[in-house]
Amino acid sequence: MRAGSYESPTSLLYEPPIPNPGPTMTTLLIADDHPLFREALRGAVQRVMPGVELFEADNVDALYSLADAQPDADLLLMDLNMPGAQGFSALVHMRSLHPQLPVVVVSAREEPTVMRRAIDHGAFGFIPKSADSDTIGRALATVLDGERWIPAEAQNLPPTDSEEREVGQRLRDLTPQQFRVLQMLGAGRLNKQIAYDLGVSEATIKAHVTAILRKLGVTNRTQAVLMAGKLAIDADGIVLPPPEED
């Protein structure tokens, strides 16, 4: 195990199969909504991995499309705070949709508890945005070698609490469209507004909401938003949906 890496199979919430892409990584995905940071990260990656092929997304929907278009990608570098991410929810959902794709979180949130939660929700590594090129290179090499990379300050923290772990398990059952609808419910949108934004009928949205409630094991949209909010980084950012018949 390399310095800075950490592996605890018994305490991780989500224990995905660890891919072994071989000695050469050819394709890497970057998902972050800040163009300047994407540029800086792209430069850092190219310095430590010459010849790597890079593809970028600036929001969660674009990331879903990118991951579908690049099914053989070797690694995803993902920000937690880009539009549509909703804390750890997008990380959880990406790991469910693409279990073969290792995800490394790259975030300005450098609290050890945030690092630990990211790992427990399926990330293979966590790189603070303040990290230098050498650290980025060692982290990527470690993950591509089949190990996890966690900053030292987060290695000995207790695992994420069981209630949050259960929410993560339930969110994995949502389809991409159901996840989008849940995101919009969390933004306080009504069924008719969601239908307009997604270009579908209101009846379709109602069917999605019904499926979401069933999969999450709740009875109304407020409970669904509160449940998904357990994967928020900061609980004070949760917006409850307006009253509406489910």
C-alpha cells in the first residue's frame, strides 16, 4: 500500500470491484463546473501522464452523457459541488451506473469528514483542490494500480453513519431520469415545471415521482427530498418542495 493510500474493506459503505486497467491509462474524464480549474487540472494531469486523452463535463447531466459516450474510460475526476451533484448523490449514482469506472473526488472541501464520506459512498480516492501536481500524479497512479487514495487526515475516521449509508443504497436504484426528477424536487420545482424543463408530459413526471417514492420507501415528495438531503455536504442547503399531490 502506498503512502497516502488507505483500504478498509470491512468499513466501506460501497465496496465496488476494483478495476485494473493495466499499466497505461488512455482515457480520463474530468467533471467540474469551473473552467479555470478544469484547465489547471487538465494541465496537471498532462504533466504527470503525457499522452492521456481527456474529456470534460461541466454539470451532472453532461457527465452522464460523457460517461455513456466513453464506456472504456479509465478514470473519472469529479467535483462534488458542480450543478446537479447534490452533495454525494451524483457520486453514488455514477458508481451505480458505471461500476467499472473508478471515481476520484477532487474538491475544495477539505474537511476530513467530507473525505471519508466520499470514500464510503464509492470514491476510489480524494484529492484536495489545493494538491500539487506531484500529489495528483501519485494519487492517480495509486488508484489505477487498484488501491484507494485517501489523505492521511481522513484515514482513521469512523465510517459514515448507517442511516446515510442506507440512503446511498436506495439512491443507487434510481434511473438517470428519476435522479434528475429528484434533483429538481430538491430545487423546489413543481411537476409541471419539471415536465417543461425535461420536455415530457406532466403525467410522465408523476409516474417518475411515484417510482422514486417507492424506491426510496417514503410516502411523499417532502420525505424524498429530506432523505436525499442526508447525502448533502451541508444540511442547511436543503430546499423542501412546495405542497403538491404526488
